Amino acid sequence: MTAPNPITGEDEPYFPERSRARRMLAGSVVIVVMNPLSLQRPPRAWALGRG
């Protein structure tokens, strides 16, 4: 979906408010879930250089 830019008059991508809220919520959930996974301690074998 596109909408004209009021300054330049060119068509630009546009997301309706409801769609934008869903996308932001989904992105935030992914970040919240992935963050603890990246902070977990790696297996001991990795720390010893054997993995």
C-alpha cells in the first residue's frame, strides 16, 4: 500500500496504524525472546576450544 508524500508528492510505502502496531508488537516479541537466548552461557567445550 502506498500513499502520496505531502511534501514531495511522490508515492511512498504506507502501513495502516493497526498493521503497524501488529508489526511492532511482533518485532518486540522476537527481540524479547531472542535476547535471553543470546545471553546464555555457552557449553564448556566451546570455552576450552574443543567445539
